[in-house]
Amino acid sequence: MEIGLFPLGIVLLPTEQVPLHIFEPRYREMVGHCLETGSPFGVVLIRDGREVGPLAGHIAEVGTTAAIR
């Protein structure tokens, strides 16, 4: 199963709730898909750099699945 990934500068722990402000078109599209299909998405830690631009090699290899509530 493939899921969309949302890179953040935080680690999302199980049962944790995090309010997000989704403003980038690509992530708004991902959220829309998740809402329409009820599917989860993944949150991965950005280990180095910022939340914009190329992230290859800069995100953690392990993440957490999340659901929109």
C-alpha cells in the first residue's frame, strides 16, 4: 500500500494530536485524497534542512501513520 508522506520538523508519537496548517498545494491535494478515501498518510521527521525543497537523504527512514480527525 502506498501512502502520501508529510515531512515535518517533529516526531509524531502514537495517539498524539498535532494541529497542522496545510497551505502548500501538493499537501492540500494529499489531505483532500485522505479525506475522500478515509486513507492515512505518513509523517516523517526532517533530519536536516527545511520543509521545502528537495528532501532526498534528509528525512528519517521510519515514520508514523496518521489519520485526519
